[in-house]
Amino acid sequence: MIETKEKFEFSSKNQIKADQYISRYPAGKQQSAVMPLLYLAQNQNGGWLNQAVLEYIADYLSMSAIKVYEVATFYTMYNLKPVGKHHIQLCRTTPCWLRGANSIAEAICEKLSIKHGETTPDGKFTLTEVECLGACVNAPVVQINNDFYEDLDKKSMKKILELLQENSTPSSGSQKQRHTSAPQSGPKTLITLGEK
Ligand code: FES
């Protein structure tokens, strides 16, 4: 069930952004902007969407509330209950699973003493298992808020959590220092590119 909360409305800054999203679509097709508007509202509302927010977006886009609920309940990028300050989304789909997602889950559960779907008592971390995050080439992968942490193992996962616990900012991207998704031993193709 989606929880209720008092009134919600966009901040003036987000209202400008919302209207920019809407202006990308032809007149009368404002409903097409429902996804970015929900995401904007979620960020403003502390990382989750409650009934007041969903109804506000429905009104804002002149669409029925049920249509907004359908979108919000379909995609895992929308949270329908409060999440911790650091929302850890752990990919468990095949490439990440083959590359050790289970041990990453173990590292998180051991370090934070929570299970899938739970939030730490201090409200700092929530763990959610999700399907493919679209970074399979650097599996296994977790997304924490808007950052991706890739090429993980148990040790690097625990280190990242430790830094977040200390309010430090861990480096995102490959934890094996790969350049994007290039081979760890350096480039194998196009190596003469740019040579005369
Ligand atoms: S399977 Fe994990 S990012 Fe695609």
C-alpha cells in the first residue's frame, strides 16, 4: 500500500524544470512527461513517492491518478516507501550473478546487518535487489543513489560502505581502475588510432 503524507508541491526551481520537461512534448501530450516529473518529485521528497506526490503529479499533468500509479508501481526506479540516505540497488541479473553478485549481497548484509528490502536503524542505508542496471560489462555492479560502483568484490564493497558510514565519498565507477569498460590489461584494439 502506498503511504499517505501531507500536501506536496514542486519547489519553484523544480516547477521550472517540470515545465521544461513538459515543453519537450507537443501541446496536449503533457502526460508523456510523467516519468521525469515523478523522478523530480521523488528527489524533492527525500527519495520516495507517497500518495500526495502521486496525486499532485496526476493533477499537474491532467491525467488520472491510476495512470500515474501504474507508472510508479511498474519501475523500480520509483520508491513507494521511504528509503535510507544511501539507497543501494544491487543487480542480481545473470551477468552480475555469474560474476559474484551473491558475494556482494553477503558483503552488504554482513557489513550493515540488513537483508534485502530493509533499512538500517539509523536510516542511512536501504538495500534493494534490482534487475539489470545496464552496466553488465563491468559486473558485478551496485547503484548507490545516482552513482554506479562496478567490478566489485567483497572487499571493495565493504570499503565503499565503510567510507559512506564515515560520511566520505567513495570513488564511483570501476573498482579495478579499468578505464570505462576497457580490458584490465589495457586496450587490445584500435591501439594505433591517432598514430600517423
Ligand atoms: S546484469 Fe548487472 S548490470 Fe546488467
